[in-house]
Amino acid sequence: MNKWFWMKAKILFSNKQTKLIVYLTLFVSLFITGVGVFLYENYKDILDKELNEPYTELLQINLGVTNRAFRESDDQAVKISFHANTLAYIQGGPETRQSSAAQLSSILNTIAFHEDIHSVYVLDLKRKTLVSDQSAASVTWDEFPDRTWVPWVELMNKKPLLIKRRSFGAANQDGTVELISLFRPIIADRELIGLVIVNVDYDRFFSKIYPQTEAPQYIYNLDGELIYPKLTEQVPTEELNKGIEALGVRPFGELKLEGQSYLAVQGFSDMTGWRWVSLIPLDELLKNVRKVRDMVLLLSLVSIAAGCAAIFFYNFAALKPVRRIRELLASNRAVSSSSDMHDLEAVVRKLLEEFDTRSSVAERSLPELRSKYIQDVLMRRIGSKELYTKWSTYFASWTQEPLLAAAVSINRYADWAAAAGYSEEDQLLLNYALTNIMTELLEPNWRVHCVQLDKENLLLVVQARKYDVPAMEPALQEATIAITRTVMNYLHMSLSIGIGQVFGSVPELPQSFEEAKEALSFRLYEGYERTIAYSGIKERDRLTDAEAQAWKTDLLGSLEAADAGSWSQALARWEERVREHPVAPESVYAFVNEVIGDCSRIIAMRGIDRLPVLENYTEHQLRMMDLADLRQLLQQVAEAIVSGIRHHKTTKEYLAAQRIIGFMEEHLHEQIGLQEIADYMNLSTSSVSSMFKLETGNTVYEYLTKMRIDRACALLSTSDLKIADIAARVGYQNENSFIRSFRKIKSVTPGKYREANKSY
């Protein structure tokens, strides 16, 4: 700096009055400005946080809803890609392709019956033909009316999954159809041979997300294309895209779009890769506080202007002589100034802000990345190198100490949700609360990560902070007991927990998780709200086929007799045997599932109305029950069936079928057939045949043959009559015909049967 500057400053600050004005001006203006900026920024920060949290939760809820829907569609696509009819259609010869196509179309039609699914296609890439749910025959791509999926076929050589928005159809016909299409490859011998395309109805799919009327939602795919809504309403698409690009990967931030301020909140789907953005208008919210801020800043500027005016007034006279002397004596030289650190400081500050933002995003994304990684480990979808690399990245704060896996299950989930009237969104929020409670209670002594497997089941991966290996399992068992009590108090949820054995490395996680699930299955015997360790259970034998058949015969016999009391007694005997001689829980669940399947067939055969208790029945729900609940379920099913059978026995069709059976028993030794029975009933042969088949599930010939063979078995076991005589007594005039029929039903000849069963 030149000497004139220093001399001017020296003269200026040599006057005490001038110095006081300078200090007061700077202090007052800085204070006013600081207070104004602080209040404004503080208000904005509070507003941003309060607005961000609920909208972020709503976005996460909508992400969860759409992810579940896509996973369900993806599960259907995977099943189709491995289905035998799919492979037969693509790989089969000309003689089998059409029959396979018809069967495959029937399967696709069943899947497309789901309310969200518009249609399903299976493509043969080699022959360029396809089968859909809409046609029972194979057609070429050129013949098929929907062809807008063709441009994406080539991409499937490099992608395991593809999700695209598309449309087809003409407005002058049925209208344009908007779809979200999920593409899955069909691979044989490491070669892409076909595709499965599951088309989800666009409008119906997005009607399920929670609407935010004041803050519209926008959804972008991986290519940056707008997926939802169909048309932007508040902000033009080009302006919106610029704002989204400026937002980057930050979870939220302020945007300026067409002169308006918005708070943008965004989330990313790990299933589809879609970006969900919600824009919250801020102009109205900040209008009054901006006025206050501007007034404060204006007051600050006024104070600065007043101070500068006072300084200029007091020092004008003092500086005037000096300025004149300088004009006379000083030469005209350019005044140079050295650079300062301001630019460098700005650059460093910008880099630190960017680093802080990226660290925040990474911290928010880490739980999702961990959950996806653990699911990949459980499904064995990654190799060992990638497994260890991602473990060291995602679990960098964890040590090399041993780990434990625990399976957590919510007992009677459907009853719990229905009793309180919780919506899907409420259930998601309470599951989120459950995860937080478990994490908070375990965090002091454990490193913990929770993976939501489905609505009812979770996986805990934990690592002890202070326990040695022998103490880990007992310590975790004690901690989970405290968790079950706390969750019951606050969320009114009943939990059952199974704990696997300690394992030393991540590749052993699937084995430990299977042990945890096996331990959890023993709630069948121990009941709900228990923590069961795998090391504490005894290995149980599986139920033998002979035992299962004996149990089933004992239970189902009372149903055919329409005797609820006999069923209850048989059910009590069954439960007592299971408790006294417990077998592997898996065997019990499989047995009960078979019994319910047999009951369902009885319901269908007897024409009984569908039971409410079986409306939403799944084998998965069955495996979440204890023995008492299994007995209650079977009791409810049996009571409904007995009631239905009793009512059915009063119908004229049932009585007519019984008359036919009585006639056949009385004339079993005679040469009777459908015509003789029809004459006896005074009905046509077609009426008798259809009515008898509907009532008994067998044709007249099948039932008559079975009666004859059963009568023959009794005679073979209790008499020494010749086989020819027995054949005549049960209506066979030809001994060879009798032997053929007997062998077909009993799989042995009459002579062999007599040797094995004679009792005389």
C-alpha cells in the first residue's frame, strides 16, 4: 500500500472523536446485520428441518410401498423365468411349442389377474415370438399389437433387471395405455434365450402412494426421465430438471425455480434406482421474515451511511490541506496492492461444505447399503472378494470380533394390526420404531444392524463391544428379553426371538441365521414372547409318513362323519401326543398345512362356503403360530366344515347319492351299471352321473368298483372261499377281470393280499 493511504489513516484515527464514530458505526452496523442475518438463517434452518422430517418420512413410506410392489412383480417374473412351461416353450420343438404356449398363457393369465398387473409376456428371442396372458397361442413380435418394448430387448444382454415406463395403443381405439414394465432375463447355459415382461398399470400403481397436495412429488428414473406425474403442474419440466441437477445427491436443499423458492426433499429407491423429489413452496412462509430481514439490513446500511457521513464531515477540513500538498508534491504513480487470502479462504470453505454434504448423504445411505449387503450375503449373491470388500467398507466401524445373528418375529401380526386399525403407513412407522427401540437398547453393549425381512420378521446382526465369546450368547439372550418387555410396553407388540450360534466371519452369517430361524421355530412348543437360543434346543426327529397318516386318519375321519365332538377329541389327542413326544417343528407345520389342504378339498367337494378363517391363509402365517394357535385354527376349520356337512346332508342331492350307494350295496353281487341305477332313480344316466360325481367326487363306475374291491378284501381276509367264488359274490362273472381290477386298486393280486391279511 502507498504512503498516502497510511498517512490518511494516521490522520483519520488521530482524532478521538473520529475514532469513536468509526467504532460505534462498525459495532452498531455489524451487530444489527449479525442479529438480522442470524434470526433469518436460524428461522430458515428451523423451518427447513421441520418441513424436511415429515416429508422425508412420507417419501420413505412411498418408497417402501412401491418397492414392495416391484419386488412382488419381480418375484412373479423370476418364477416365470424358471417355470418348466416357460423353458419348454422357448427350448421345445415345434410339436410341443403350441401346447406349452397354451399352458404358459394360462399361468400368465393367473398372474395377470392381480389388480396391479396389466399383462405379462414371455419372449422367445431366437424365434422372435411371444406368449402373453391375453392369448393362448404363440405369436410373432410383428403380429403382436404392443411393440413399444422392443427397443429395450438388446439392453437385457447386460442387465439382470430393467424397469421402464412406456405406453402403447392409439387414441382412436381404446386409448393410450400407460405402463411400468419390469424386464427379467431367461438364461440357459449362460445364454440369454428369452425375456419375461411384467407390465404394471401406471395409474393404478401410482394411485397407492401417499399424495402430498401442497408439496407435489416428482419421480425420475436412472436416465433422468420424469416418470411421475404425467405432466408437471407447478414448474415447467426444463426448469425443474435444472433445479434437480443443482440439488445433486443432497437429501434436501433450497432451490430457486422461476423466481420462487422451494425446499426440495429427495430419496432414492434401492430397488428401482428412481429418484423421488418433493418440492415445498417457501415464498409464502418466508415472506414476512424476509421483510423483517430487509428492514434490519436497511437499518444497518443507514447506520453505516450515517457513520460515514459523520466521518467525512469531521475529517474533510483536516484532510484538505494534506490532499493539496500531495497534489503539489506527489508524482502520479500507480498504486499497487498485494493479494490477500480471501480467494483461498473461499475455495477452502467451498471444499469443506461439499465434503460435509457428501458425508451427510453417505451417513444417511449407509443403513440401506448395509441391509442390501446382508440380504445379498444371505442369498449368496456375491462372491468372496466382493463380500470382504463391502464388509470393510460398510462396516468400517466394526471390528474383527465374532458375530451373532438373531431372528426377530412379531407374533400374531395380523391380529395386532387389525385390533388397532393400523393402516399400511402406520405399520411401516411402527416397524421403524421397533427397529429404533432394539437398536437403542443394544447399542451400549453391542454393535448392531437390523434388516427388515418382511412385515413380521427382522434379522439382527450384532457384535459384542465387551463380552468374550462364551458370554456373548447369554448376554444377548438377556438383552433380548428386556427388548420384548419394552416393545410390549410401548408398541403393544409381542415378539419371539431366536438366536443363532456365534460365528467368526461374514460368510458364516447364512448358517447362523438358519440356526436362529430353527431356534425361533421352537416357539411352537415354548409359546410366544420367548427368546430361544439354538444351543439350547434339542434336535428332534422328523415326523414319519406312517405317523402323519395315522394322525390324519384320526382327525379327518371325524370330519367325514360330521362329528364336531369326535374332531375335538381327536385334536386334543393329537396335541397331547405332540407335546409328550415332540418332533421337529418343521414336521408339525408341514403336517398341519397338509390337513388344512385336505380340509380345503372337502370344502370344495361338499360345496361349503369359503371359510373366513382361510380367506387370507398362507403357509407363512401358519409357521408363525404356536401349538395352541394351531389347534385353535384347526378347531375353527373343523367346526365350519361339520356345520356345512350337516347342512349339506339335508339336501336332496346328498340324499339321492345315499340312495344310489344303498342300491349298489344291496345289488353288489349283480351285474349292475349306470343304466340300472338310472332306472332305479327314475332319472337320466347323465343326471345320475353328474349328480353322483358332484356329491362323492367319484364316478358311479369308480365308486362301484371301490365298493366291490372293499367287499372282496373283507371276504379274502375272513373266509376261505375261492377267488372265483369271491369274484362272483362281488359282481364279477370273469375271474381274470376281477384280478385285473383288484391289482389296479390294491397293487397286489387277490392271492397275495389274502396271504398278507388272512385272519381265519
